[in-house]
Amino acid sequence: MSTGYNFDGKIVLITGVGGALGSAVANAFLKAGATVCGSDIVEPNTEDFLLSDPERVDFYRADFSDENDVADTIDAVVDEHGRLDYLLNIAGTWRGDTPIHETDAATFDFLFDVNLKTMFLASKHAIPHLRASEGAIVSVSARSSLEGGAGDGLYRASKAGVRLLTETIAAENLGSVRANAVMPSVIDTPMNREMVPDADFETWVDPKDIADVLLFLCSDAAAVTSGAAVPVYGEV
């Protein structure tokens, strides 16, 4: 069942907007009437950019693991639109299939840069503007962040960091900025299908369903919810 939300006049910034989940979140907020600003390291109209109508989004190419890029992008959004109401930290990736003693240090840097540092830097620079608008942050953690597991410990650790920073941001901004996270299991994306071709895709979570939860967490219906990590497991 679909629930309607009205985000007319609201300014949303989505990181990782070109990916499967980022594009689903962008489409959901566009449908709800928001002005959507999106950032990605991938350019629109390329094979890896999955948002079907990129011209409907105010796009800012940036590497959100680079603080200068983050500061410049958020300043540009606020300069152009006069405010920022919601930050959706969607940028992220997975690497795994190797035990810790066989994992390159470069993999550690890569996963923590993409999954955690982008969330930290985007939140850091957005919070002053979100305080002014009494806005919200929603970030993407993972179900697997709740425990250790063989083969993808660095991914799990980086996503656990997202949960802990979410709780910290919520505690530091009580009454001014709400901060929540969602915890998917396996998202039904083209990349995941390619990596695990023999899986039962029917049990995976549709990005559109996760986008609906992000809409809720940014809406007035979730006005009393902050510091939460919301399961979006589907049937897995």
C-alpha cells in the first residue's frame, strides 16, 4: 500500500543519487513534490548512472569522501535554493569474500571512505543548515552491521559506524535535527544480481520500498523518531 507525502517547498540532498537505491529515493521525493539535489561521483547519462530522468534533479558531481567537495556542494545547494531540509546519505558499496588476514589495507580505506566518511562529512557540513530548517538526516546502515561475520567484516564495521554516528548526531541535535538510519538486508540491485546470480531475488528488498521508509522518516509522521536504526529486511 502506498502512502502519500507532501514535500512541496522542501530541499533534499541525496548522495549516491546515481545508484539503484539513490535513484529510487530521488524518484520518491520528486513524486512527493520536493526539490531534489543529487550528488554522485558518477556522471549522468553514463552506463553506471541509473536515474532515468537526471534532468529532473539538480546534479552536483562530487566525491563525498573529499571534504572540500562536500563543503562546496552543500554551499552550492544552499546558495541556489536558500535552504536545506533533508540529507539522505545513500552513497555506499560492498566488498567482501576475504578473511581479515587476507584483506588488503586499501580495501579498509575504500570501504570506510565510501560507507562512513561520506556520511560523516555530508552530515558535518549539512547540520548547520538543517538546524536552521529543523530538518532531518537519514543514512543507510545494514542488517549485517549488528554482528560480525566471516568474509565481509570491514563492510559490517563501516556500516556499524553509520549506526553509531547516527545515534551521536541525534543526541547532539535534540530538538533541532532528527537523525535516523535504515538497515537493509540484501537490496535488489543490478550489481547484487550480478554478484550473486543464483540467489532467490524474490526475497530481496526492492529499492522503492526502502525509499518509502526514508520518506516516512523525513516526514512529520516521524517527528518523534530520532536516533533509530530501522530494519528494512524484507523476507530475508
